[in-house]
Amino acid sequence: MSDMWSKCPLCYQQLEVTRENNGCAGGVHCKRCGTFKVYVPLLDSIADDKRFRLAGLTRESTELNREPLLVTPENINDLVSLCPRRIPERASRLLRGISRKTEFFGQRVDLHGDYDWPLAYARNVDEFDALVKYLAEESFITASWTMGSVEVSITARGFETLENRTTAGSESSSAFVAMWFDESIKTIFSDGIKPAIESDCHFRAVRIDLEEHNDDVMDRVMSEIRKARFLVADFTKHRNGVYFEAGYAIGLQIPVIWLCREDEMGRVHFDTEHFNHIVWKDATDL
């Protein structure tokens, strides 16, 4: 492998990038974006609307001590789909980021907008400051700005919100898979969906029929969905349970990745056909 002085492909901060012979840029250690790997051809070609979202995802993953994310042409859109987009969701992630730096109630934590904007999945420092103000105005934190930084402290309401947040899976390492449990598409899970979740994205794939439990099956399904970081729903054969599980996840503000076999797309229900589906013919498409 060889070293070169380069820049972070997500925030453009100057840093040392180690390029490996297998085509990945390993050893990307960025103060803003955390530790991750990225496929070399993507180093200078990631679109701006994806860069700041991925910066939030890689920073969060690093702070949660997960295996460094590998960003490739095959998984980049799936990774971006996991990132929060709505203001309340991004503010919630920022609140969780502050909580990771907080050891006790009443502690004041210094945040530096220039380096900490990925904590809020923000586009820049200005948006980061606006999201800090949002949390303060909602009484989730107190905030005091000084030159180049802001001192924050989580309030009692903020801690209560963290404990009661319905999107409890936002720091989870699992992904729930909803699909038709039929032998004819067994390899779609084993050779396509599961490797994409576990090898490419470093989450644990949970399929309820493969989990050992003594609970009522629907109680366990809803429990696993609540714990999941995201849900993968394959609508091949259009099982009612898959529609239910995807809808339940949406109600909890848990991201859903939509899949369907090519010959089944014409039967997708009108309530969900407007979602962007990954259309597949075999496991190599996933």
C-alpha cells in the first residue's frame, strides 16, 4: 500500500489517506467525519447532497465504535437512505450526539461547529448552529455561544426525550428484513440481501423466521422492528405482512429500503408504488 497527502472525500479537510491495493481507500481518519473506507473511484466524485449525509453517518458510526463503513458504488445510495432528512430527525441525532459526550446530568459540553456539524447531519456550520438553536428553543438543551464554539447542556426534558424517543433503533446495529419466506427466493436473502446488510453496511440482518424465540410472533416482529436501524422490505409476491411491517417502520420513522422482483413490480400496491424500489432479477442485483 502507499500513502499520499490528500483530502477527506466527504468534507474536503486535508488529511492523510492510505490507499490499499484492493482498490479501497483505507485508514481515512477525519476529525469531522470519523473513520471509514471508500472505493477509490468515488474519492472525487461523491455528489454534494450525498457527502454531508454520509459524513453524518460515518461520524455517528465511529462514535458508536462500529466497524468502519465501506462506501462503494454499489452501497452508496443504500447508505444515504439511512440518513435522516427531516429537521426534527436531524435535531434528534444531534441530541444523541451530545448525550454521547455527556457523562452526568448538568454537564456542559463544548461543540465546535467547524468540526461537529456532521453530528447533526448538517450541510455546513450555519445549518449546525440552526439545529442547535432548534434544540434550545424546544428546551431540550441550554446553549451559550462563544467565538467558534457553543457550550451546551442537556436539560431534564432532553433526557426524558432521549429515553422515550420512538425511533429507538437510531443507534441500533440491526436491520430487519421483511420478505416472502419461500424456498424459491431463499438465495435472494442468503446471497443478496444478507451480504449487502452485513458485509457492505456492517449491520446484523434479522429475519424473524430465522430467530429463536418463544414469544408471540407478531409481538416479536414489532419488537425487532422497533430495535432496528432500518428495514429492508421485499414485495415479491406482495405478502400482506411485508406491507404491514414496512408501514409500521414508517410510523416509527425508521428508514425503509424497498425491493421487488422485476416481474412483480406491476402488482405493487398504489399506496407504495411511488417509493423508489430496487428492482432485481437475481441476487447479483442486490
